[in-house]
Amino acid sequence: MADQLYLNLWFPSFSEQEMLPRLLSVIKQLPFSEALPGVGYLAIHPLSFTEPEILEDSYEFRADPEQAIQQAAEFIHADYAYEIEAAWDIWTPKKEGDLDETWIASPQPVKFFAYGKDFDDGIYQEDGHVQVDFGLDTPFLSDDTEFTPQVAVRVKSNVQKLVNFVHAVEKNCGISGRVLWSESNENLAQKLIAKLQKVQ
């Protein structure tokens, strides 16, 4: 069964003035989709996710990450969370009717969250100062599909893209800690390694 895939990131410090620059540094490591470059959505959540957003904006023609960050910068508070959605191109399984499943490279959403230290009773302690939501882990593990040689090539490409992104964040964003995980309690790193070993 598919689970959500996340990357939690912590920084040595995360003051109000540092929140958005650090968030921007992480967003800029993503290889944006060719068809949907830049940012498509921005939301600012006060206090907790149960409260209505104080700002919500969709960019019909996409926006530079700097533009979205600049808009969010008008609302800086330690008890706010900042959500930005972008997209990258990865292989995903598609099935239409009784036809065989095919894997297609298409834009898939990636959500970035920056959590102020006072947001939702300090959710950052467990979820990171910045959290990246990659959506379902199916494109990286393909547990629910037949693992043919063709599927193996697609999955390997996706896993490599994920690993490259995590390495870029480690190298360029000054993080002090990271956890790549999925909602199941299984060890995601071991599952990814096992999957890659199948396709060597």
C-alpha cells in the first residue's frame, strides 16, 4: 500500500528572519518541471492547520520562487507556517480501463512547508523546520505494480532524482539534520536500497 513520502529538515537556527530564506534555499534545489516551472501555490497558516489561511494564492502562469517568498515575507511570525507548492517531472504509473499499466513522465506536485517555532505547539521539533512532501511513494518503490525491467528503469530514474535532491539540500542549504521517511514504519532507506539492488 502506498504511503506519503516526506523529507524533514532541521537547521542550526531558525529565527523569524531566517525562516523564508532557508525555505527558499531548499526550494531552489528542486529540478523544476519543464512544463510547470517555478511555484504554483502559496498559503500561510496561522497558529495551526485547523485555522483558516491568512493568505492563499495560486499562480496561474507559475511564479519565481523568489516572488512567492517575497509575497510571504509580508507576514512573518514565529507561530505561522508557510506552504509553497512546486512540481518536478518524474515517472508515474498510469492505468486506463483494462489496458496495461504504463509509466509516463509528468509533472508531479512537491509541497514545501516552513514551520515557525511557535506554530502548532512546536511541530518543527518532530516534522523539521522545513518539511518537503513528495506525495505518494509509489513512483519510488512501485510496491503495488509488477516490477518488470521497464518499470525498474523508471523507478531507478525516480530514486536517483530523489537522492540527487536530498544531496543538493545537504550540500547547499546548511542543514543540521534530515530524515527521509514514509508514513509506514518500515525503514525507507532500506526499502530504497533494496529496490535499487533489484535493478542493478
